[in-house]
Amino acid sequence: MALEGCVSSLRSSMQLLDSSINILDEGVNDFPRLSKVLQTTRHFELISEPDLHLAQSALLSEIRPEVESLLSRVANYLDKLERREQSLIAKHDLNDGRLGHDDSGGESAFVMKTGVGRAGAGGKAMSAVQEMKYKQLRAKKQRLSYAVETLEMQAKQRERQLRMSMAAPQHFYDDE
């Protein structure tokens, strides 16, 4: 009977050891996942301030020429659009003059200034020949004013191009 007590004690010890092993196995089984979860990850690298300034200046020297090129292209395009707008306005005014449309409600500036109209200053009607000659002179005046405006715009354009060509070499020397 003494042997039975030893056997039962040994069995209970084995059950206790078996349960301890199961508990330990459950606790240790999750270690690879826990080690991965608890592992520290460096999201940001710390660099020195001189390295940061060096990287900024390198980036700036790489980007600056591109930005300046784009800005000059935009400025040139805007100048071109402005010249085109002025040209279209001048053409519109010239065409209005050629068609005989005036902004004063149908009567020309000459008629308004001089008081000479269809009835004339003294009540006499302007003859058809005089009226035709007047229209021709007015059209000629409009053509000449358009030509003068065109020449002035061309002169301004050439002057602008000359200034830009003179300024361009100087800009390259400033960066060096």
C-alpha cells in the first residue's frame, strides 16, 4: 500500500508537470510575434545641421535654374499675349474706322468738332463728292494711325528684346 501512495503521488506530480508545460508552451509560443511587435523601428533618421544645409543648398541649386527658366518663359508668353491683345485692339479700331462706325452714335469726330454735317454750318447740304472725299480722308487717317501704332509696338518690342538680350549675359555672371 505504501507503494500505491508513491504511485499516486508520482501521477499527480506528472499531471502538475504536464499542466505547467502546457502553460509555459502557451506563454512561449507567442514569443516570435511579440519580439516583432516590440521591436523598435526608427521612422526618422537624425542628421546633423550642416548636412541638412548642404542638402538644402544642393536641392536649391538644382531647382533654381528650372524655376527661373519657367518664369522667363511665362513672362515672354505674357508679353506675347499683351502684344497680341494690343494688335487685336488696333485692328478692331482700324476696321471700325474703315467701316465708318464711330463711338459717337453715328456721327464722326470731324462732324462733331467742326459742326459740318449733312446740313452743313450754313444750312447747305454736303455734296456727295465732298462726303465721299471726307470718308476717304477719314479712312486714310485711320490706316495711317494704325500704321503708326504698329510701328510703335514694333519699336517697343525691339527695345524690350534689346533690354532682355543685354540683361541675359549679366545674369549669368551674377551667379558665379
